[in-house]
Amino acid sequence: MFPDVLDLDELETGERREGIYFGIMTFLMKMGNSLAMFLIGILLQAVGYFPIAEQTGIALKTMRLTMCFGPMAFILFALAAGFVYPITFTSYKKIRAELNNRKATSVA
């Protein structure tokens, strides 16, 4: 999906801006990972998790549920986003054809 967005942006703006997109994506990924670790830490602390100790039943259950339903929620979100993604295979072929036509015209 990422290359599709880059090609559509080039078609609309006439510029290749991969660096900006990759920089923003990397920043958002790092922020998301940091936020997830912070929130999981708060959740585990709230249910009585103690490092290097035998865990209580509620702490073990919370870890199991978090590791099961957390990823499942993100997978469902990704599937929903994929279904509403506006660039189809047909529209992507048109975008690539237009970009190739522009490049051929500018070289000649």
C-alpha cells in the first residue's frame, strides 16, 4: 500500500517525496510502540504484576488477554482499513500508466 500512496502523491504533485513519508511513518511507528509499552506497563501495574516474582492469577490472566485480544483488535482494524482503501488494482495501473507516460514525454 505504501508504494501506491507514493505514486499517487507523485501523480498529484509532480514530486517524489518518499523521504517525508518514510520519516513520518517511522516517527508514528516509534510513537505507537512507545505508547503501547507505556499503557501495557500501567495495565500490568494496576493488576499487580511484579517483575521477578510469582505472578497472581489476575496478572497472568491480564497478560494472556492482552496478548490475545490486543493483536486481534489491530488485525481487525487493518482488515477494515484494507476494505476501504481507495486505490484499487485498476486505479493503480492507471496511475502507473500516467506516470510512465509523463516520464516518457519529459525524456523525449
